[in-house]
Amino acid sequence: MQRLPLIVIVLGLLAVAGCGGRTEGPSTGPLPFTMPTTQPTPAPVTSYTLSGVVKEAWIDTGLPGATVTIASGPSRGSATTDEQGRYAIGNLLPGVYSVTFSKPAPYGRSTYAPINVFADATFSGALSLTGGFPISAANLQGYWVGQGPYPNEPCWLLLFQNGTRLDGWYKDRREYSTAVSGTYTDGSVFLDLGVSRLTIEGRVEDARCIRAVIKDAALGGNFPIAISRGGPGCDR
């Protein structure tokens, strides 16, 4: 076997070292984007309150015990009116709503719309007696207006009847009461109006007319008065 000269071997080793013996390390490059692990806190949802008064349509004052219900809109809710007829429904999302006022018979229901609730809002409406009871001389339940030579005329009566017993509300230009009580027997009517020792005594002429005297101790007199159901019904 022929031996290579020593010079040839050395030159071969130098060629290997200069032409491929060095190895480059891996390229790092830019780091990949990573989503943050914590999410931003969402903005709080704003809510508002709708409030107001439910009135008795004839007496024109607050009606207690009525139910106010959100009939349509972004939120739901309901409330019952207090002794002054006031209500409030909170936690309502911004939007356009309709509300229903209701009260058991002899009252009915009324729906109102649109009501804008984009801030704390107020809305008031009225409820009236329904026509679900007979109008007769034997049943005095309903709305009455009194007129005559009485200094505080006109006056308004809301009467509820249970047999011979009468209850209701009274209002004139100076006085107001929900403490009306009285009786109706054999065509005779007696009413204690619950304020300032006011009383009414009279006779029922027909389904729409009561001839009476209103006794006002504060004014010191007995004053003739014609009381008509729902409007004109007695000739003064």
C-alpha cells in the first residue's frame, strides 16, 4: 500500500476546516404575539327608574292599590301604588316602554305608550270605574256631581254600594275625603262625608238624580243640592 506524503495529509485537514467545519447556531427571530390573560372590565350597565301617580279619573286624586305593570320594553317590572297613588319601578334598561294601570272591579285597566326611559322618567295616568254594574235607582254605585246654592259647589262623589251600605270619596272646591260612609234605604240617602262635619241627606228621584241637602257646620247652614249621576241629570 502506497503511503501519502505527510504534506498532502496536512493540506487536506486544512481544507476541511476552512470549507464546512463551522456550524451556525439557530436563528431566534421575533417572539410570537401572545394575548393577555386578563380581560378588560366591562362598563357598568346603566338603568333608570320610572315613577308617577295613578289617579282616580273622577275625583282627580291619587288612587291607592292600583297595579302598574311594564307591558312592553327592554325590561320587565311592576309596582303597587301607595295611599297617595304613587308608584316607582326601578332597574329599567334604556328604551321605549308601554305600561298598564289596573285595579280590580269595579275598576278596569288602561295601557299607555310610548314612554321614553332614557333617564329617570315620570309618567302619570288615570283609571275609572267600568260599566260592569247596572245603573238604576236601586244601585247608586258610580260617579255623581252636586250643584246648587252651596258655597263650595260643585262637589264630586264616588260611591260604592254593598246592599244598603254606601262608601266612597268626596271632593269639592275646598274639601277632600276618602272616608265617605252612609246608607241607602227605601229611597233615602244619608252620607257622612268624613270632613268638617259635612253630611248629605236626600231622596233618590231616579237612576240619575238625587235631591238632597248638604249640611255644612262650618258654614252654618243647610244647602239644597241636586246630585246627578255622571253629569246633567237633575233640573236645578
